[in-house]
Amino acid sequence: MKKLKKKIAEFINGQANASDVFYEQSKNISFEDSVEVIPQEWITIHFKTYPRMPKIVLEKALSKKIKSLSSRRSTRLFIKKDISFKLLSSLIYTVAGLIFEPKDMDDSRRSYPSAGARYPLEVYLIPLGVKSLKQGLYHYNVKENALEALLIEDMGEWVLACTGNEKWILDANFLIIITGIPDRSRIKYGDREFRYMLIEAGHLSQNICLLATELGLRSCPIGGFIESQIISLLDIENIREYPLYMIALGK
Ligand SMILES: Cc1cc2nc3c(=O)[nH]c(=O)nc-3n(C[C@H](O)[C@H](O)[C@H](O)COP(=O)(O)O)c2cc1C
């Protein structure tokens, strides 16, 4: 609360951005097991309708063009069996790499859209069961399509500490962490930057989940992580790079 008040004061004085205040207010998490009984209003799915207006019923014509659109599910059950480095490479390169790479890097493009091609997102990888890849923390170097090893060590304890003891995640083959560097977009879009960054994280992660499904992998997006654990692991305490999303992937 103290930190939030400080940020609001800084915002009023013009020393902080709207997104700094939003980030401060939204970074804490309360886990589902913090309530004894899950309240019904957390379960009921709402649908907006206009009952008094005319309606035209559509055909239930499920397109099979992208099979994973209908078969993707968030899965919390993985078989602990190593996947190949090739499978991992194929997923990471296709979702986050430079799939259009002309001579001028400023014209390069990726498979997910980015407002003004500012690409504020960064991708990190935590392999837990990938052949020929030691456990640890890796950063995806987009330009060179390479994994930069930032830390080589067993990640089990960190995974549990970061996710409030979600043991099923340990059976995943790898975790992807998506962070955002808002200033890359801010330079062009000002205060709308955070909005765009979050939308882009959605585009990227949906591509990850769909391609994973097509490649025979299961996935589960994880928004329930302890912010400070990611910040200290990635060593981004003192820079404007924010943890946005995590995805567990596995067989
Ligand atoms: C923003 C976001 C955050 C989520 N966070 C978690 C999470 O922390 N843990 C988890 O087990 N599932 C998480 N999920 C998965 C949802 O529970 C899941 O998408 C939802 O139950 C719908 O099921 P489906 O993905 O199989 O269609 C998250 C999904 C989204 C979109």
C-alpha cells in the first residue's frame, strides 16, 4: 500500500507513468487455496444477450482449418518424459523468432502482431525435461535464434516457490516466461503502452498454446505466479521489465 501511495504521488507530480501505478496495484496475487470454499460467483460464466432485439442464428460450422483451436485445453497433467531439443526449437522459433528476416532488421517481423512493430516482449525458458538442455534459466535471443544460458541449476524449488507449490508444474517439459519492456512501445504510444504490451502477450501466448497442441504438447497458461520470484530470478528488479505471463508445456 505504501509503495502504491508513493507511485500515485509520483504520478501526480509527473515522475511516474500511469502504467507504473497500474503495475504496482496489480502485481500481487491471492491463490485459490486462500479461500475455504470457492464462491459460486467465481464459477458462473456470464453471457451478454439482447433479448428484445432481432437475432439471426449462425450455423454451428466448426472450422477444422486450425485443429488446435477446438482441441486446445489447459492441462495440469503431464507425463514426465523428455522431449527433443528439435521440438522445443521448432516451437520457440515459430512463435517468437524472426520468421521474416530481411537485410534491414527494422523490417523484420514475427508470427505474432505487435503495435507499431515495437516488440516489447521478451521470452525466457525454463527447461525441466528437454533432451540435451540442462535445467536452468535461458533467455531467447531473437536476433540469433539462440538460447542464452543465464543460470544452470535445478529449478524445482524455484518453480514451487514461484507458483504457490503447484507440484504438477514440475512434470512439465518446459516453462515459458513472457516479460515486457514497456518503454519500447511507450516511445511511440505513451500511456497506451501497457495496454498494447498485454494484448501482445495474449497474441504470443495463444500462438504458443495452439502450436503446442498441433505439435502434440499439452499446455497450461499460468497467471498465478509470485511476481517477486520472477523478478529476482530474472534480475529485473531495477529495470522497467515486467513479468507478464507464464506457460507450462509438456507431453
Ligand atoms: C490470464 C490467464 C491466467 C491463468 N492462470 C492460470 C493459473 O495460474 N493456473 C492454472 O492452473 N490455470 C490458469 N489459467 C488457465 C485457465 O484456468 C483456463 O484457461 C480456464 O479454466 C479455461 O479452460 P481451457 O483453457 O481448458 O479452455 C489461466 C488462464 C488465463 C487466460
